[in-house]
Amino acid sequence: MKRFLLVCLLFVFLLGGRNVFALTAQEILDEVEARRTQFTTQKTVGKIILIDASGKEETREMVMYLKDEGDDKTSVIFRFLSPADVKGVTLLSLRNGEKIYLYMPAYKKVRLIAGSSKSEKFMGTDFSYDDLSAGYGKEDYESALQGEDEANYYLELTPKKSDSKYGRLIMVVDKEKFYFKKIEFFDASGNLWKVLEVHEIREKEDGSIQILKLSLKDVKENHATIMEASSIEEDIPLPEDFFSVRTIQRPTL
Amino acid sequence: MERLFRWIERHPWPILGITVFLTLLFLWKLRDVRFDDDITKYLPEDDPEISFYNSLEEKFSGFQKKSVIVALEFDDLFTPENLLLLQRVAESIKSLPAVQGVTALTNMPEIVATEYGVEVREIVEALPTSIEEARDLRERLKANDLVWGKIITPDGKGTVIFVSFFDTADQSKAIHDVERVVREMVPQGVQVTLFGARIIVDEMSKDAQRNMRFLTPVAGGVLLVILFWGFRNIRGMILPIVIALLAAVWTIGVAMFLGKSFTVISASLPVLLLSLVSAYGVHFINRYHEEYALAGNTQAVTRTLRGVFLPILMSALTTMGGFLSLLSAAIRPVSDFGLYAALGVLFGMVLATFSLGALYAAFPVRQNTPNKNPQGKQRDYFHRFLLFLSHSLLHRKRTVLVFLVVVTLLLCAGIPRIRVETTIRMQMGEEHPITKLVEYFKNRFGSTDYNYLCVTTENLKDPFVLREMVRITQYLKRFHNFQDPSSLASFLLDLNEAMEGWRAIPDEEEKIQNLWFFVKDSEYLQGRISEDERETIIEFRAGETTSAELKKELEEAREFLANRPKRVKKVPLDSAPARDALVKMIVDDLILFGVSLPPNTVQEIVSEFLGKPWQDFVTQDPSFLAKVTRDAQLEIEDLGLDMEVVQETLARALARGISFGEALEEDFGLDSESASYLGEVLAISLERVAKREKVEALRSKLEKLQGKELGKECDFALYEILDEVAYVEDKEGDITVAYRITGTPIISNRVNEMLFSQQAKSMILAFAIVFGLLLLQLASLRRASIAMVPILLTVATSFGIMGWFEIPLNVATLMVASIAIGAGIDYAIHFSARWYKEIATNSGSQALRATLLNTGRGILLNALGVAGGSYVMALSRIHMLRIFGSLVATVLLLGVFYTFIALSLLLHLEEYLGNENLKKREVSSL
């Protein structure tokens, strides 16, 4: 269930930043990382579409509230709005998952839950915790600029850790707005494994970028996950005790 | 035909060229030889059991045929260092590109109910950092039946890592990579053992190839000795063996061109062909030397072919008939072997006539090395034996007849003792490394075979379907072949226990839908549910049983499944029939889960409790109220309130008959919204606790009556008393479910079942083919029928021998009867032909003596040669081949025995009774 939270973190991670004129691979990555929106609270409404090997789609609508708790800690409430069988299932994560609570409407009960393996997929999506939580900074990756054209930079990232699932990543970064348009993940043998693509963005007035729609395809298993935000509101007023066990039991947040 | 013979003699070089070309071509293809002895491939893919088994791999990623198990044996697994090593090894394996999933002690999920809620976590969430923590973990895991003795060895030293591969992976390479990674990581002293179907198949393949390489030269050596004895010249020794070897090479080459793989039993092919086909070369060379001696080199090849082509052809056709009858068997190793062996015999016949003819035409002998004059052999042991035999047959007929009948009856008495067995131990032998590998895993980690129950329904989340899964699992647990069940339903039982405090499947689908999120999180469970969520598999470990036990258990399991309701509808409990249906279901379930009271008694108690509302179990007792506040602990503490004080407030509210919200507002000064919220939470907790009390009261009553406690697993049945709906069988019902069992042991059982029917089918076909060929050759129904007698007796007694010597019927021994018919009928043909030739001009006694001393001698030598070659297989490391070779050889010698004795007696009797002219001749000769 912690994986709901990870979906939220992905959205947070993918929000934009500001322009710079860096040209080395590391500087490009630093700039992509730097374009994160600054906010105290945020509300995102969107949907997750799971596409299986036969092409069958399953859409889940969700609403998510975030609060910047300082010290790089974020609290999250994530609720499914549809379909009917998951409607109302709500997750509360306090301070980057220090405590995670789950409300199950059918049981009319909140339970404290624990997390699961970082490398496993979550909620049947094609993302793993590592895919979502890992940045592409110098701590984890060696980076090299492979080339560029009028629109993009092409970077090759090589994991520093020998136990990484990936052998290398090829990242396409937009030259003008500094967000990654596409990342190809290759396994240790050099075979293409996953492809992440950004399909829709919004550039804010301060130049930071919000990603509204992206997809991740697992080429090996022929599954895909699409994440789409229909609205993002920032710095909205929320009660002080909003991120609480009591809130997630309410029929309406 | 004559033109063909002359053409061969005139154009030897093109024939030799083609022979050499084809041989080189097929030799080149020998590098592609591969073995595949997977029992799931024994039956045709369109066989219902096989196609269903194969379909599961497409539906469930957890149903992995492509997988390997890695066993690690430490001095002590439970040290911080070794557990860390285990985790690292598992992670390194997982990072391999071909690896889809890894399950080890360090990442297995377990559901833990905590004071506040539920954790779905890994069994070893945090690795121990001290030896004390490691010891604590060891003690905790000892209580876990699903782990101790299965994932961890009973002595706590060894553990296993389950590795599954992607469908697209090259399994042999993937296993090699896994082994390399593991061996690089573990220090010396840690024993690493890999196990899996592919490893067994690869090991069998290597062994089968070793067999071919080792046994073929040995069989060749044995034949060389026999041929040297017969010919005393190099060509006579070498060429028949070369012909047989070429026939084997051509056969294997053709199989490779057809893209076929071999099974272990195919490894006997070169040895068997050496034994059977070398006789054709012997016939040709023998005759060539005779012709050369008579008229020199002029048209020697044409004259030789004129003399031997038809006999060799007929002999080949009858042998091929026996082998081709195996094509009717729907068991792949048997039908493949029949095809390859028949092809080998055909090639042998072609090579022994066309190619040998061409060779002798191109390289005629310069000086005839006379074959050992048959007259010169007259005083040897064979001659004396045959003379004794003919004397006994002519002068001690009754004694011989009694001897024949007694021997036959004694041998046939073993027939009822025949059994079917296709286990690895039986195939490979007790001392074989593969058997030892299998035994190691069985002894240390339990069985490595799995059976599966596939559940198909419209909606897997339906409580009825999930409950049926629990009931079926509970029933099947009594069988050795359905141990340690693992299913979606048992996972949901655990989850519901963590959520509500009892181990049951809730009757509300909404609750199951909520729990489904945890199912979605579990890679293990997702691998056992189809994409459309309409099918799931329940996995069982199959314990070691005999084929008969497996068959019996399967029959009982299938009967139970056949009687389960397949279409039901959900009805509210507002009618008597609905309530009766619920009572019956609860009673049946209580008995299934261990209640030992008479059904009527249980029914009365259940009916009584079903009529009591949960409100009857609400009390003001402090222990009851403490349970309520504990159930709402998260919410109480979230509001910063004290549990004990809230408990007192609850007691006052119940005593005064006011709402909890009102009491909370009064006692704690909470705002109305907060008080109302916590009041609702406490009311829900109160209902939950009261329901639990109701069920516990039912449990106590049953336990008191039967005088023993009911286990936790009985929660499933006990908590059905809280149901507000019943499920009744209805042809119009909207809830449907179907079940089907499969698994490698089930496939093995299917193969066993088919062995008897296929044996009968291929044997009847072999008899029919051979009888047809006899009719053609002897041109008389009576004569053909008489000639069939020895082979019928041979086959019958061969089964008796199998029974007496406890040789089970399996894919190898199944073929022996057909081979015996095909190869052994030659003896009857040759013997009858010579008899009828002799009897045309001689008395019966003279004819019998002449037949035995001349044709009988050839038959005996040939049989000894073939049997000698076949007995070489007894040197094989593979038990199945040892038995197969020994049995083929024994049965061929039995064929000689019955030809010499039974056929002689019958022919003599036929002559005595039937033909007046022959009778007169015999009288005159006396």
C-alpha cells in the first residue's frame, strides 16, 4: 500500500524548475533536478492507466494532497476516486513514510501498514520504488553527454552501484526547458528493458516545468503504465491537522 | 529386380559417392544432437492434460516451467554474516537479465497483525546484526510451518533460493549464469546445489550422450569378436559393423534435419542398430563369399543380391513392422524411438545391399577367404547342443512338451505382478547422480514437485469462490500429493485476520475488494492470478508416493471436486430455505475443519447461534470494553485521549443508554464533530468485538461438547455464523466456478495410465503387421498361424519375466514386446521356410534335424550376437537402459527357445496329423 505514496512521489519528483545554460552532462542533470517547484501544500487530481500485455486498460482516478514538512520531508494523502471497487481507499503517509496508514472503507477501519521491497513493482504498475525515488544525480550515476541536436541533449547514465538492475540509461533532455522527455533503461546485458516518456508538460510563469502526463513501458513484460494529472493546485490552505488518521476516514476530503 | 542388381554392380561409384556424401552430411548434423526428456513433453501437445498444463504457463507468470532452485548449505545459516550473504546472493541473482523473480528467505512476504494494524512485510525485514538476533530469528522461523523444513532445512543449516526466468530466456544459459554468480559470491565451505527440470534434462542429455559414446564401441567390440569367429577376415569383421554404424549415423542425421530431439531411451539406438542391422551385412558378405567360391568374381555382386536381397528385405520389413507399431503409441519417447529404429533398419537394409554391393563391385576380393565351412563346425558345442535338441524333440516329445508347458506357465504366472513406475529413481537407478540430487532436495527441503488446482470463475473476488478455495484446500490437505497449499484465498484469510482479528473470508465483496490492494502489491500472488482476474492457481507440494497412491488420491480429489457446487446465487437470510442452506454449509464446514460431533448436534447448536443477534453479546464487563477501546486505539490516541479513561466513558454511556459521542463530549469536552467522529469509531469497534464474542461463545460450546479445542483454522467455519447472506445452488445462479487439477505428478500419472493402453495398442498392431508379412511369405493361413505361436509365447512370457524380476512397465520396457515381435519373428520365418523346404523331400525327423542343425545354427548365432550387443546396455549408468538392454536380449533368446521347441513340436505335429503324403514318406523312411 505504501506504493500509493510512491506514485505521489513520482509526481512530486517530476515537477519543473528553472532555466540555466549548463552544457556538461552533470550540469544538465543538476539543472533538471533544480527545476522542482517550491510549494507548501499541493493538490493533484489525475488518473493512472494500467495497460496489460493484451492491451487491456484499467483506469483509476485519484486525488492526492501533499504538504512540505521541511527538512525534505513530505506528508501525503492519496485517495482513489474510482472505479467503484477501490473508491475511498485512502493512504496517509507522514513525513516521507515514517508512518503509513491505510483506510479501508468496507472495513470502516484505519490500519497502520508497513512497506515493501524497494525493487518490486507497486500496485501492478511498471514502476518500482527505485524508479520513482531515485534521482539521476552524481551520487548514483556516472553521466556522459553523448550528443545533442537542435532540440535535445542525449545523456548516457551508468549506475555506480554494481548491484543496480540497470546496466545503463539513455536520457533525452529538452534543451530549452530542461526536463527529460524520454529515458530508456537497459539491463546489465544491454537489452532494452523499460522506456519512460513524458507526453505532456506545463511551463509555469517562473519557468519551472510541471509534467502532466507520462508513461512507462516494460518492454520485457509488455506492460505499460500511464500517469496523467488533470489539475495541479499549489499552496492551497489546509487545516493544521489535515494529514491525520481522522481525515482519511471522512467520506469527502 | 534383376536389372537393379546389375545396375548396382555396373555403377558402384555413384552409389558409393552418394553413400559417402550422405554420411558426411549426416555426420555434420550430429553436432546438433540434443536430448529433451521432459515428462511434460511425453504426450502430444493436443493431449487435454498437456495442453491444459501448457496453457497455465501463458496465464500465470508464477507458473514457471523455466526456473531453478539454488540450495546453499552453511555450517550455520543463522549468523549475521551468512544471512547477509544469502540476501546479497539473492539480490545478485535478481539483477541477472534473464531472471524474472527471486524468492528467498530474505524477501518472502508474511502478514503480521500488529497492535495497531497490519503489516505485509518480508519474513526477514531487517537482517540480524548480532548472533543473538540471528538466534532469535531462528527460533521465530522454527514456528513457521511454511518456512521451516521447506525453505530452511530442519537443522537450520541450509536454505533455498527459487529463481524464475523470463519466457524468452535461454534456460540453460540462464541457469549457468545463476550458478556462476552464486559460486563467485559464496566462500569455500558453503555447499551450492542447483536443481530444476532443465538441470535434470541437461544432465540426462549428457549421460545419454556419454552412453552413446561409451556403449557403441563396446557393442561394436562384442560384435567384432562374434564376426571374427564367423568370418576370420577383416572385411567380414569390419563391414557389418560399419554398415550398422552408418545406419545409426544416417538415422540420427535425419532426425536432426527434422528438428527432432532425443529422449534418454534413444541413446540405446546405435547399440540396438549395431545388433540388429549388422546381421544384414553378415548375410550379404556370407553369400558373396559363397558366390565367389562357386563362380569367381563374374557378376558375383548380382548373384549375391539375387540371393540375399529378398530375405534381407523381408527380415527388415518384419523388424520395421515391430518398430513402426510403436508409432501408434501416443507417448513421444516410444513413438520417436519406433520411428528412428525403423528408419535405422531401413537404412541398414539399403546400405547392406546397395552400398555393400557397390563396394564389392568397386573393390572385388582378390582372393576368396573361404568362410569357415559349415561342415567343419559340425562337432562344436553348438552342433552338439542342436543335435541333443533334435534328438529330444524326436524321441522325448512328452518330456519336452511338459518342460515347455511348465516353463511357460511358471513364467506367465509373473504377469499379474507387473506394475507401472515412471519415477526418476526407477528411470535412472538409485546410484545415479540425478536420483541422488532429487533425493537430496526431497530429504532436505521436502518435495520439489508441485500440483496445481486451477480455479476458473467470473469473479475471483466473490466470497463464495474464495471460500470454496479454502474448503477444497482443507479437504485436499489429507492427501500426500496436495501438501502445503499456497493460494490467494489463504493470503486473504491472513489479511482479514490482521484487519478484523479472525481468520475468515468475509461475506462482503467490498471488503475483499479493499484487501485486493495488498494482492496487487504482491508479485508472488500476481503471478498466480490471470490477467483478467478470472483464474487463479492453488499450489501444492506433491509428496513422494507410488503411482498407485497418486492415482487413488487423484480419483478421490476429482470426485470431491465434481461434487462441489458449480453455480450458485446469493440470497438474503430472510427465508427459511436460505437460513437452512447457511446452517448446512456451516455444519459441513465445521466438520471439514475438525469438529467431531454428530452432524445433528452441530446443526442444533449452529441454528441456535444463528438466531442470536450480535447485540446479545454486548456487555459492560471491563474486559469486553477494553477490547473495544483497543480496537479503536489508533483513533483514540490520534485525538490525544487516554485509553482507560475512554473505556470508563464507554461504560457510563452503556449504563446510561446515551450515545458514545454524547458521553465523549461530556467527559472530555471534545467539540461535537470530534466527539461524534470518535463515537462512530467506537460504535463500529463495539459491533466488531460483540460479533467476535458471539463466535467465541459458539466455539466454547462446541469445544466443551467434544472435549477438545478447535484450532485457529476453524475460524473459517465458525465466523460464517456472522453471515448475512447464504449461497444456494441454482441453475440460474450468477456465480459460477470450475476446477481442474494439473502438475508434473499428474502428467506422470497420465503417462502411467496410457502405458498399458499404448502397450496393448502397439503390440496388437505389431502382431497384425507381422502376421500380414508372414502370410505374404508363407502363402498359407495355417502356416502363418503356426509361425506366430513362438512369438506369442515369447511376448507372454516376457511380461511374466518383468513381473517376476519386478521390472516395471515404463517408456523403455513398453517397447520390448514390439521389438521382440519385429526382431524375433525372423526366427520363425527362417525356421518355417527351411522346414517346409526340407519336408518336401525328407521325412519329418530328417527335416527337423536338418532344420535345427542348419537354420537353427544360424538363428542361434544371430540371436547370440544380437543379445550380446543388447546386453552391452547393461553397462549403462542409466538404470532404464540397463533394464531395457537386458530385457531385449533376454526376450530375443526366449524367442529362440520357443522357435526351437514350440515351433518344432507344432510343425512336427502338423506334418504328423495333416499331410498323408508326408506321413507315408516318414513311414517309409522308418
